[in-house]
Amino acid sequence: MKNKVEPKTLTGFMELLPEKQILFNNMVDIIRSTYEKFGFLPIDTPIIESAEILLAKAGGETEKQIYRFEKGENDLALRFDLTVPLAKYVSINQNNITFPFRRYQIGKVYRGERPQKGRFREFYQCDIDIIGDGELNIINDAEIPSIIYNVFSRLGFSNFTIHFNNRKILNGLFEELELKSKTTDILRIIDKIEKIGKEAVINEIEKIGVDKEKIEKIIDFISITGNTDEKIEKLKYLNISNEEFNIGINELEDLVNYMRLFNVPDENFELDLTIARGLDYYTGTVYETFLNEYKQLGSVCSGGRYDNLAEFYTDKKFPGVGISIGLTRLFYQLNELGILTDGDKSIAKVLILPMDDNIEMCIKVANTLRENGINTEIYTNNNKKIKAKFKYADKLNIPYVIVIGEDEIKNNTVTLKNMETGEQESLSVQDVVLKIKKT
């Protein structure tokens, strides 16, 4: 007798029961269809890449988290995001794709993070990017919030806010204060203000050697209050002469004007001068999206503008702007909070029950229903009693059952039962199609 292996799923990997998987798939379908509504094209890059490709820009924690292995003479790695593979894809196909290149990709990525609740080693990302050939108009930056707004509205949320900022403003401010060499360190500290608070931020900035007068100006800057338009006006009144700072303000003004043209409601966006994400990557607009009633989830969709997507693979400039939704983490946390209602237990809308061994008509009826776009299952375990067959349909919440027995075969009809109301009637197959398609 062989020893049995205990079946278990690795920590950091999510497996769902069918009703939850159906719900997850529905969310994927909403995101995909929204991306396509805005004209984004699908691509699908390999999960496994040459380690040299994936590690071209990686460093620090990212490099430590990459799953890397050898197969024969090949040094391979699992992709840790969808952006680096996009950079490779654009570099390879630059002569065969049309710019601006609008792509979306929904797929799994892998990171060897320390397992903890809500953190996964394998998870889905849902990305869009608009890539330019040498240049990319700010209008593209404004369309991204429109897509975010549409996605989360269609997912059933209304109370959410798209926070945005511009890295040029931050960079220009620090250059004006002669702190350019400390920009990355300061931005990294500012980025933690929501978690650690203003006083802790001040203390950490002091520790890296910034004098109190300059710290005060930094804190005054990120503490600017008011609505979006008022904040932009207050930025102008700072009278900072730095060119990059003022370009950033102009870009913010254009961004807001275009967002409104794209019908993004003012209550769903906010200029947030504390956002400093992507310290070594983003060069202009940056976004973070929060569900206002569930701030503990953190940002549920983030991204921004970058000047040169493929700098490690080609000398050609490919500026871009994009966002990513970490769907696995979002789904898990929404489920833990009880926000998600259970999905269907079956994707079949009709279950056909043969009453005897003559299954030919059952198959013909199933074929007709499927040809008319109705998901249909045939119950094939004919040894079960009729009560057990109906119980099967009931447990899976299948809304309709078709019974086919000797009388139905003789009269070329079927018996249709509505499992919710209990209503039962004898109909032709075409009448069944019409009735179900109306519901």
C-alpha cells in the first residue's frame, strides 16, 4: 500500500470554491470589458522569462523576491509584474505595433514575499498602459482616471477617490530647496505620512540631515488644503521659480480640465500632494485609488507616468502612462470584510433530467439551448432517484430544470420547472428558449 501525500496548498497562493471563483471571474470580466471599451488591445506575455530580462532593472527587495531557477543552461525567472514584460514586448515589436500603443494584460505574477494575511506569492494583476513613440500627450494621463472611475463604478462601488499628484512638482520643490540629492529619501518618508503621521515624518527627515526651516517648507507644502482647484492656485502662490515645478503645475491644470471632459466627477478625484509613489520610476502624474469606506485596504489601483519604459532594452524613448489593479489581494480583502456576496454555485442556467435511459432527446435539447446561448447541463447519473436529481439542482442554485421522460419524448415537448417559484409547465423546446431568454 502506497503512502498517501497530505493534500495542501502552499501559503501565499489562493484557491477558491466554485461560487467564489465565479465571482472572481465576473470581476475579471468587468475589468476586461471596461479596458476594451476604451480601445485597449490584449497581450499575453510569458510567465517565465530569461532572468537577464527581468533583472535588468530590478534591485533591492524586488530582486530578493524573484523566483529564479535554472533549467539546463537557461537562467530563468517568474515574472514579478506585468510592466517589465511589457517593456520587453514593446522593444521587440516596436516596428509591428501602432503607437500610441494601448495595451491591457490580466495575468498572474509571482513574488516570494513573506506569507501573511492578504499578501500573496501568486496573484493576478490587471494592467493598462498607453505607450508613446518619443512623446505622449497629457490627455492620456487624464483618460486613465476615467477608466479607473468606470471600472470601480461597474464593480459596484460609488464612494471612492482617485488621488493624484505630479512628481515634477515634488522634484522641483526639492531642487528649489537645494535638496535634490536627498529627494528620493525625503519622498520615501513623505509616502509614509498616512501610516506614521506628520510628527514621525518630521523626525525621520531630520535624521537624514535636513534643517528645520526646509522641513517646515516641505510640511507646509504637503499640508496645502482646499479642493483641487484651490490647491493648484495655492501652489502657484508659493512663487517657486523652478522650471520643473511650474511644468508640473501646468500639467496638473491640464489633467484636471481633461478629467472633467472625460466625465470623471469632482467628488471622485483629489489632488494629494503627499503621493510620492514609484520613486525611481514615475516622472509625472501618479495615481492611487482608495475605497473611502475601507481605507484600511490601502490603494486598490495605482500607477502613473514614466518617461522611458524600455531604457534597459533600447535607446529609443517610449514614454507611457498606466495603472495596475492587484485583483487577488483586493478580492481577498473584500471577501474578508464581508463586502462580497456569494456568487452563483453553478454557471448552468438549465439542468436537464432524463427520466429513463433514453438520453438522445436530452442531448438534442441541450444542443439547441446551448446554440441559443443558454448554459445547460445534463444530469448523467441516471441511477439516482428523482428527488436526488432535483436536490442536485437546488444545491447548485440552478434556476431551471427540464424533465424529459417517456411522455415528453412521445409528445416532442419538455417539462420546464422554475426552481424558485415551483411553477411547472409543458412546452416546446423553442418556447423554452424564448421563456428563459426573457428572464
